[in-house]
Amino acid sequence: MKARSFRYLIGEGFKGAWANRLMSLASVGVLVACMVIIGLALLISQNISRALGKLEQQNVVMVYMKDYSWALYGDAVEKVPEGGDENGILPESYVIHNEEEAKALCDKIAELDNVESVEYISGEAGLESVKKNMIEGQEQYFSFLDEQYGNPLPAAAKVVMRDMSGFEKTVEQIKGIDGVDSIKAQNDLAERITSLKKGVLIAGIWIISILMIISLVVVSNTIRITMYSRKLEISIMKAVGATDAFVRIPFVVEGVLIGIISAGIAEGLLYFCYRVATETISQTLGTTDIVRYGEMVFYLLGVFLVIGIFAGAIGSFIMIGKYLRREGSEFSAI
């Protein structure tokens, strides 16, 4: 196609949008509403994902090691008075003999794919943490542990996972590491987080799909009205030998133009609405841990442009194609 013809067809698309500006304006309004709802759904999804991410970081897994305290106070190790120390414990009765070996075990756990971070916690640090979390005055009842019986808490590793959907698999991998005694984890919370993530994803897909269908219908109806208002012109073009592609291009341009204008308006409107909403939430709840619009401005603009161009181009292409097929006999008779 020559550049001159292409410029002519683009100009015809702009003229068509202006000639039917009331219907085009109605289409822009509906498309903007759909895009704003889709944008809000994406922003809400991002905020939920961030909140769930914080919750995942709090859902830590405590991994307890087979060290001397485990051998001394656990029931799984048989005490051997002859050949053992004063408590009947042999060095081979436990796996972790010192802090270096405990940290080496932490390094093995950190190598697992789904592990975000690992923090080594000595038995002494664990006992102090227990005391701090007790009601004031109760910690004195545990003073005899240090004075007479020592610390019953084994060394531990505080593990944070990346993805809670792989929680069970990662727990089994940790259990398989030599030197790990037991794991304390909140399995039910992990399952709830995973289910909530899936629910948010499915809801978002349904919302976007439904609104995309609405957008296609609205643009198609606009193009249909434009086609019928230019029925005679289309008939003359076909009569003098214009191809279907030549006839389609102005209507596709019109649809795409409507989509691009809608994307720009939706971006500005969503920015205003979201800014007001986040400022109100921050002032009311005193929280600043909210996804800022600036973090997603280009992403949302890209989504809106894709939706607008796709809806405009596909809706126009389908509608003009149906029209040309239906009216083909009339064109051939002219």
C-alpha cells in the first residue's frame, strides 16, 4: 500500500471518530470505566500480595538441632554411664557438637531453593527469648536451669521461606538434612496464605476477562453505527474495486483511536482516585505500607494501552468483517 493511501485511510479513521463523536464519547466513557475497574483490581491485588508477603515473613519455621542439649534432655538417646561424660552422653550420640557445626547446618538449609533466609539461634539465645516473652516476674522460675540443670533448649535455625505454596516440600527437605531433630511450623497458616493467593489471582482473571468482553462489545457497537452511516460510501468503494483490507483500515483506526484516548483518560482518573484513597487510608489507619501509584504508573499505562488497542482493533476488525460478508451480495450487484 502506498504511503499516500495509508495516510488517507488514517485520516478517514480520525474523521469517522469525529463524525460520530457522541457515540465515540459513549464508548470512551464505558472503556474508561472498564479500565479504571481493571486498574483498581490490579492495585488491590498488588496491595494484597504485599500484605501476604509480610505475613509470609512472619510465618517462620523453627528448626531444632540434634546437639548436646537434645541428647541430654531427649528421650531418643540412650544414656551410657560407662564411656560417656558425667551425664552418660557419648560424642557420637548427637550430631551438632559446637557452634561451627550448627552454623554449617544453617548454611545447608539456606542452600534450599525455597529458603529466603536462615538465622542461627543458640540455645542460650533461645532461652533468653522465652524469658522475655513471659509475664513479668515469671522468668525467675527458670533461673534454676542455668544454676543447676543447664539449658534444655537445643540450638535452632529460624527459617523464612520465599513461597508458601512450596511449604510442605521445603519442610520435608529440611527434615532430610542430617542433624535436624524437629521442626515447629504453622502449616495451617501456610495453607491459608496459599489459598488466599490463588483466590485473588482467580478473581482478578475473571474481572479482567468480563470487562474485556464488555469493552469489545462497546467498541463493536460503535463501529457498527459508523459503518451503517457510511454504507453508501462503502458500497461505492467496493464497486470501484477496493479490497476488504482497504475498507477495514479506517474503522480499525477509529477503534484504536477510541482505545488510546480511553487509556489516557483512565490513567489520569485512576491516579486521582487512588491518590485520594491512599491518603485517606494512611491518615485513618496510620499505615504507609501501601503500594504507591508511581511504582505501577508505567505498568498500568501499558495495560490500558494494550486493552484499548486490542479492544479497538479486534472489535472493529470483527464487526467490519461481518458487515462485509453479509453485504457482499449487495456490493457485487452494484
